[in-house]
Amino acid sequence: MSFSRTRLLLSSATRGLTTPSCSCLLSRSSQHRPRFYPSAMAASLLSSLATSESGTQPGAPLCAANISIEKTAMPKEKLQPTKLVFGHTFTDHMVQIPWNDNDGWLTPKILPYQNLSLDPATCVFHYAFECFEGMKAYKDSNGKIRLFRPHKNMDRMSKTAARICLPTFDHDELIKVIAELVKLDSDWIPSGRGYSLYLRPTLIGTQASLGVGPPKSALLYVIMSPVGPYYPTGFKAVKLEATDYAIRAWPKGVGDRKLGANYAPGILPQRMAASRGFQQNLWLFGDEGYVTEVGTMNAFFVFQLPNGKFELVTAPLDGTILEGVTRDSILALARERFDEDKWIISERKFTIQEVADHATAGTLVEAFGSGTAAVVSPIKEISWRDQPIYVPLQPGKETGRVAEQMARWIAEIQYGEVEHPWSVLL
């Protein structure tokens, strides 16, 4: 049964989104060998370390109260919003916050956007002591500035930093610093639905030494880039190549952390997929072919089940996928707003064979990626073992119904059209 011929029965929050026809819903160990912690204990130790905001690290905590601001004397010319290219244009100012293991966090500074000066032996260049976040600021219809779930980004960044022995920080204090930067450069935020200011908080190890060990100095900086709609003329569903000859991440690794080192190795497989006509990779793991992520996004699939219910499914947080903020938002909204009598919302392992079987049976409803840049990215085809798996779209549209609804719900919150605790007003 094709999705286009099913009827979507959502909760009242979906405001009556329906189509004709049948019921569906959106709605080791020896004396001479090293001892290893059992996996559960090791995971617990890593987790407790990574979740601390300031832990026992020495020196002063990060504090926004003594922030210093130096305004640029040479403001840049702003591009017309329609000419913006993602990540190519940057605002007039940036944040810099140094840290060292004696003093702790030093004074946060807002400075004119500028180059960094680093010794060639700086550890970030040699051992990849680097992590970052991606988040956005929005301008609502009243001209007020909003951040979307910034504490989720700060929590993830702090966990990532702790995992690679970079300093952690007080989440609220860094949000205050970021807020001052956003307010200073607020005129860089284009008005209108789909436009936003992309924020890139970055933390690097700055110790100039070729010895491998925890950095004794670091720099946290934030830069910002005005961006337009990911799909300026509407959704464009993508074609994927199911990829098992290269692995993006693995259990007990660091694929669940937002490290720069996780991204460069994915470019070659992406180029290989592009040479065969595909926009991105659908990353598989193991001999079983477990579905993990799509490109640099989390992946969602919708299946129709034998009992008539529908399942919105995404891979679990088992170390092989990033803890996406958009992923979490989609799951939360689905659990809150979809008709629980008709929908199952799952975080579980599933394979590319399962996807293919649903497609053959006509019960593959839709698929999409999720992430900060695009929010959702509809999928229309997956090539697996040189055979296509076709993913249904709505008639006359480049998206499935769930992806379309999620994009709408999230945008309403981001732009303050619907009051919600995820939208933080500056």
C-alpha cells in the first residue's frame, strides 16, 4: 500500500492533516595481562566524566560576568539574503575564551572577526584536539532573537570536550556569552522564514608540543554565519548509496561525539557516491548492515506494520550515531503529538535488508535525514548492492508527509510562532 493512499490520523495538535483512504497516522584477565573494566563499568566512567560541566579541573570556571567587548572599526558589507551560501559569509565579531591548566578559564572576549595565530606544533594540528557545535539563532516576526535548544548543544559539546581531555565549562555561562555575541551582530540575521544565523562554537587544544597528552591550554571561540533556507525553492529529495565498504563510526568509539576528526574521513566515500550519481551515503555497520546515519545527519524511516500501525524508527544511541538535537526534537514531538493508538516511535537497530523488505512489500512509507542545517532532508531512493530501493513521496512533492510535518512544527518553534520552552528568547 503506498503512503499516498493512506489516511493520516494525527492527534489534535496536527490540526487535521489528512489524505483520503485508509487509516494511518503521523501521528580479559590474568596476572600478567592488563585488566580491562567491564564494558558497562567503562561506559559508566566515561559517562560520568563526560557529563560533568566543570568537574575537578583547576582554575577559574568560565564566567560571562566579566566579558569584554571590542567592536569592529570596519563593519563588513552584508550580502543580499538570496545570495548567501552556507558557511561562506561571517559576521563582524567573534568570541574568544582562552583556558590553561593553571588559571582555568580566562576573560571571555568579543572581538572583531580575525585570524588565529597558532604555533606550528600546536596539538590541534597533530592530534586532533578539536570539537565543535552547530546551532542557530532566529529572528521572529517581531524582530526578537531566539536560540533553539542551546542547552542541548552545550551539553553535547561539554561531553565531547571531556572525551578528548579538553576543558569543560558551565553551560549557562557559555550561553550568556554567545547571547551577547548574537545580540551585537543581530543585524546580520536575515528576516524571513527559513533564514537564520548559524553559530559555530569551537574548542581546540593550543599547547605547542608534539608530546601526546592532555593539552595544558585551549581556546574556545565562536563564529557566526548568516544562512538562507536549505531548500530555497522547496524540498529536494535525495538519492543515497548504502555504504558498507567504509565505516563512519563503531560501538565504544567516538562517533557519537561532534569531533572534527569524525568528518574528514567521510568525504572520500561521499565523493565516490557522487561519482555514481548519489547525493550522500547511507552509512551501514557490521555484517548485518545496520542503518546508522545518512551523510552527516541522523536517519529516520517510517514503516507500516502488519497490525496496521505505523512505526517511526531511528537508530539507537549506541555510540554509532551522533546525539542529534534535531533527532531528539523529532522524537519528542512525535511522542507528544502523534496518535499513540496508531504510531510506534522506536529507537532500535534495524538493517538495510529490513528497509528493502518493506519496500518490496509496499510498506516502506518514507525516509528522511535530520540535522541542524536542513532540519529534515527527504530521501527518495537508496542504492544497495547496485539495486534501487525506492522511497515513496507525496504526489507532486519532494517529501513525505512526516518529514513535511516535522519541518513545519520545528520551524514554528524556532521562529516563535508557537511558544515553546525550546525557543530561548534573548
